[in-house]
Amino acid sequence: MQMRLGESLRVTLLGSSHGPFVGAYIEGMPPGLTLDGVAIAQAMKLRKTGGTYSSKRKEDDNVEWLSGIHDGATDGTPIELKILNNDVRSSDYSFLPDHPRPGHQDMVMFKRTKGEADLRGGGTSSARMTAPLVAIAAVLRPWLRALGIHVESHLGAVGPVEAKPMHACPKRWANETCEALRCRDPVAAQQMAEFIEDTRRQRNSIGSRVDLRIEGLPLGLGEPWFDGIEPAMARAMMAIPAARGVEFGHGFAVQRMTGSEHNSPWGGSAEHPVLTGERPDGALAGLSTGSPMEVRVAFKPPSSIPQEQVTLNLKTDQQEPLLVKGRHDPVLGPRAVAVTEAMAILVVADLVIRGGFNDE
């Protein structure tokens, strides 16, 4: 099975949730990118578990760079990294593979691999696999910033609670609740926290959404058709565990709009054209317009919940009660903030290299 993203910048995932490590093999990384240990650690902290609103699994997430690094910088050769798994509790998954969980990949992966897959903790489909992606993106982020490209996201919604758009919120976390939830809207963050706690008391979980904004994309970034910036971005976002939908710009609201309402006219000059209007599209026909690109990614409620569910037992061929124990997230959006940023950085970096925009 292939676990690779990108064409010029190629990232292949390695490892599994309860194996010795998770990691990645990266080809096409630009040479001369400095590894900022502090920035990498901050990115890993934004993604990691153990917080108030996430699984209590605690991993150090120290990144080991095994190849492709010389004197603290990328040297242009393939990079291999690994992140050790130190806090696994495989006994929590003793019911597998006989009693696959509802809403999980247990059944389909078991059948796909004829029973050979390691299903513990979600195996290769676990959110644990996103850790190396965040590490790689932390190295690429300063390089994109030097090109004028900025990628930021925050928790946009939990259940019915909606946050303000990022541009209308403080630039970073206004208080501890905002930081814990990765939501920039302090009013919405408090409401989200109360809603999550109420859901947790009911032994349940809740869906969420991450809002992403990319600024500074050069005009025309993207490849024709299947590797346009939107198709490439959608593919990457939908690969994040539990992602169930992606919207760009006005999203599904376009079904209620007329052409005159949706269209943004060009202004500026022939040398420097600029889209005008209240909320211009960040991409047209898969190519960036130079306007900010807005992306929203919806995540389903976590499937492992601490209440009894009835599902098929493969050993008895009967539907039987299953109570999933262990450490699980009540909501996925807070941790997914770092992952959506990482995915966007990887996609944009790949398209920048493919289009030669880094040579200008």
C-alpha cells in the first residue's frame, strides 16, 4: 500500500501508532533549510496529545533526523526522520481483531490485508501518523515565509458553536482556553469548552471544523486539472484521519448565489492584477489568484467513545456489545489545527517547486 504525498516534494509515511516509531522519508527537499529546534518543538506541541481537550496519551515527540541533514541544515539528499512511540497501551485494544469498532478502520483494514494489519491504536490510519508531517512542515514554513507565503489556521467550529473568521480575531491565543482549543475567538472558545465538557460528561464525542487561511500565494500557482491548488489541497486535507469534508472560498454557499454575487472583478494593473470585492476567491481553475485562500475542513466526532455500542463480533458472527476503553479525544479539531497547517505547507511547497516559483 502506498502512503505518499507530493510529486516534486515527496513524503512517504513510515511506522504505525503502536509500533516502535512513526516517521517519514522525504525526497526533493530544498537544500540549505535550517532546522530550528525551538520552532519544530513548538509545532509538535501544537499537535500533541495530553491536553485538556485531547487524548491523555503522552508522547515526547522528539524528532530524530536520521539522514539528509548536515550542520543543522538540509543537504539536498533524501531525509529520513523518526519519532519514537513511548506511551502505548496495547492492552486497551485486546478486543481486536475479533470485535472491530464502529466508525473505525478496523474492519476494512482487517479485510484489506487479510488479517495481517496491526490495528492497535488505529495502526497506519491513526492520527499518530500526522506527527512526522508536522515536523517536516516546521522546517518548510520559514522557507515559504521568505517567499511571502503565510499559512495559519484555528478551530472554527465545535458542534453548533461557530468562531469568528480568523481575520476578525486576535492574531494569536487571547487566553489559556483559546490556546488549549487552538481557537482565536475568546468568546467562542469558552462556549466550545463548555460544550465539549458537557459532551464528555455524556460519554460521547462531537464533530468540529478547522478554518485555514493562506496568504501571499503568487499569481498562477498550481498545475492543470488534477494538481490544481484546490484539488491537491483537497486530497491532502481529506487524507487527515477523520476529515469528512473540505470547502474553499464560499464553499457550498455558492449553491444559493448568483453569478453577479459570486464573481470578483479584476482590478490593479496589467502588470499587477488584483481581484477586488468583499471576499475574492483565492484560486480560479486550480490556479492561485493572489488573494487569500480560505479552506475549511470538517472532522467527524471521534469514533471511540466510552459508552457501549453494539457491533459485529467476527468470532461469534453475532452483533455484541462493545465498550471501548483507553485514551481518546472527545473532539478532533484542536489537534487538527497543526495538521491542517502542515498539510497546506506540504502541498504549497510541492507546487512552488514544481512551478519554479522558488527560482524567481
